[in-house]
Amino acid sequence: MLIRSWDRGSDAEWRAWLADGRDFGLLAANGTDGRGPVLVPTHFLLDGDEIVLHLGAPNPFWAAVRADPKVTLAVTDDYAFAAGAWRAEPYVPTSYYASVHFSCTAEVVEDAAGKAAILNRQLAHFEPDWPGSTPVTAGQEPYGGLLSGIRGLRLTVDRVDAKFKYDDKKPVEQQAGFAERLAERGTGRDAGAREQLLRRNAQRAGCPLG
């Protein structure tokens, strides 16, 4: 992913962006036998510098990650098409988006206790009202017997590339005008893109962020 100096997101910025309900991404591993990469849409839990998740045991991802444990997890949101007519000459259209790419080293978790631990961490995040009296426990009902159907995955984050592409190279007044264009159109993910554009605009202008 190409990241220009004006598009780069800070550590605090991308962490706050992900923490705002963005916990679903596209996991990629190098394909085997000369095939293209294996891509898996999945929920995940980012905990410090570790990512945990689980996938079904038959998933073709497992063969790929055993062949090469270097994987990438990408999260993209708040995207919109910026029409050429909005922008100054030569009126070249562009795309607005935020995207965070994690370059990771993967560890497959196959023991029942390890898989249960990952599931309980995920459930605490995604379903905080999960009955505390019935955690997933290896070898115990009602969920222990289901653990054979999944495998867990721990990802050690080696590098993070964060991009917030919202015309930060343009003058702040022009950038603010693009935000109003997004508000006028109001389709798709225009509202999310506008929010990010205004936040970045305020940051550049030295205004306090709400």
C-alpha cells in the first residue's frame, strides 16, 4: 500500500479508529502450489500487539499459513469516491478511504485449551453479556465438544501501515469544501468519509478535535 507523507496515520489515530467498532477485516496468506493468495473475511480481536481469531477447521487458510506463517490482515472503511468536478484543475477524481494493514507472524493453535482461551477472549469483546457462568472450557459441556471444529490463530504484529487518504495535501479550505460535497451527496459511506475528512482537516488547522 502506497502511503504518502500526508496520508500516514499515527499509532494513536489508527488504534482509535479501529476501537470505534472496526474489528472485521480481510486476512491474507500466500497461496500454495503457485496459486494466488488465500483471502478470508473474518472478525478479529486486537489486544495490544497481538491479534487473535478462529476459523473453521476445513478452511483452506490453514494449509497456506503452515506453508508460510507471514500473513497480512487489512481493515478498510470510510471510503468514498471523490468526483473530479469537486476538485481543482485538472479535475482528477480520487478515492477517499482509511485502511490499516497488519503484517504479522501467525501461530496456529490446535490444542483444546488454547482454542477455548481464544474463544473466551473474543466472546468477552464481541458479546460482553455472554453468560459468565458458562465459559468455553475444553472437555466440558456445553461448548467443549465443539472445539474440534475450529482452529485458533495468534498473530504477532510485526508492522502496521496506516493510511487515511482524505486530500490532506490540499489547502484546508478546499478540503473542508470536499466535506460539504460529501454531505450533499450523502450516499454509501459518504458520512464516514466526511467524518474522517473533517477530523483530519481540524487536526491540520490546529483546532481541537471533538
